[in-house]
Amino acid sequence: MLRARAGTIERDCVLALAFFLLVGFAPFAARSADGQAATSAAEAGVAVGVQYDSTHVYVAPADLDAFVKSVNATFGGQASKLSVTNVLPVPSSTEFQYVWTPVGTMSVFAFQTPIPFPFGEERTGYLVTDMDLAVRDARAAGAEVIVEPFKDPIGRDAVILWPGGLKMQLYWHFSAPRYPPLETIPDNRVYVSSDAADKFIAAFVRFAHGEVVADDAHADAGEIGRAEERFRRLRISSRFGNMRVMVTDGHLPYPFGREITGYQVQDLATTLEKAKVAGVKVLSAPYATDDGRMSVVVEFPGGYISEIHSVAGR
């Protein structure tokens, strides 16, 4: 069965990519959704833009359709054509769909074979302008390359490990994609220990050519399920998007720490109503954070956990 499909791998992946070329995508170096102009190559490093950074979601094949439909029902957007392919450097087979929404993108994998190590542990995929340069920059910044660059049907990939344990995938396409700008920029939500926090922050900021835009040593820990306590919370901004870093002692009530991405919506109540109809479970009560957000953690069909928030005055 898998051998019979091998001849369709490249065709299916090209069709999935062509989906995005047909829906009116913005220029490759377009302005971001919040109006920030694209910076020079020297300032941006190897980043391309936030609309090219996707959360990696792994679900069982039986849950794939329900998951994709629930995401688009909750946030809007569209999904690519389903393809079956090998996206790894070793033998494997996965059903794959790319899901675009106005508030963030997802690469969704439903493996038909066991998932080879260490795949399934990387949280995000970041598009880069040059894979070899990106790997050199990551190493120079303090990351470990745990999967050396390899070819997939439409480009090249690598997996890196940051101080503190965060794993992410870097990817590059043979043909530059053109995706639409997002309406709002999601957060990559990162939990690290106090032992590793400063090393991680310094390393990632150097690699991303980013900036720490907030560092609150006494943030309200109710955001992570520990009301009336305090913790350190940072916000990092770069052309790779937003990162929200939670520095904790690891004493986290479920589901906090399980959410990978935080999606910003215009109306949280309306979004949650859509989500519930689509089979999404609310895991934490909406909480007003001390930096002007209303935040909630949810679980989509298939087990994917995320945070959703709205911002006061927007």
C-alpha cells in the first residue's frame, strides 16, 4: 500500500502547496498583520515572516478530519488537500494537511507508521531563507542540532534543541511560498526553569534577531493556574513572531504547560461558542491576566491543547 502511494508523494505535496498559491497570498516579503514593515536581511537574520511559522500538531488518523474541521470552525480559514507522504529522513508514512487560519497556521500530521525519534517532540516549524545559514546561526547562538538537515518532498528541514529543552523544526522550500499575512500574531508559549531561562532567552534572541519587549519578575501566576502567586514572564518579539516565556518551578496544574501556542482573537466569548459547537473542550476558566488579556486553555478533537486570548481594547 505504501509502495503504491510512493509515486504520488511529490504530486500530492505540490498540490498541497499549490492550494496556497491559489488563494490570493501576499508577497513573500509582505508587511506583517500589525503593520510592521519587513526589515532588512541583516536585521531579520534567516526569518521570513510570522505567517510562515506553523505549530506542529500530531493526531491519530481517526481524529484528523474532526481536528481540521474544528480548527477552521473555531478560527476560520482553510485547509490544504490531504496528502500521504514521507516527510522524514527515515522510512515513515503520514497523512498531512496544512491548516491556515487568520490567527495562526498549523502543520498537521497523522502518522500511519510509528513516529521515528525525535519527531513528534518539535513544537513549531519556522521557515528560513537559507537552511545552511540557519543551522550555523542556531549553533552559534547556543542551540544543538539534533536532526541534521535533510530533504523532504518540497524542501529541506532540520530540528534544533534550545537550552531548557525547547525543540523546533526549521524548514526551507525549493520554491518560495506566498502565504497571506495573519490578522493577529500567535504566541509561541514556552515554559522553562529558572536554571535555563536566561540561557534560553539569550540564545533565542540572538538567533531570531529578536528583542525582549517585557520582563516581569512578579507577573500574576493565575495565568498559569496558580492564583495569588507570582512568577517571571517574558515577551519576545522577532520576525519569527511572538514568544511568551513562562519561567516556573514546574508545579503546574493541568493543563498549563501543555499548551503550545496562544491564539489572539477579536472576541473571546464568540470564539469559544464556535469552538464548543465544533467539539472543542474548555479546560480552564477564562482568566483576566495582569497585562490586559482574557485567556483560556482549550482542547481540540484529537488532543491538541492551546491557549486562546483576546486583548482589552482590541
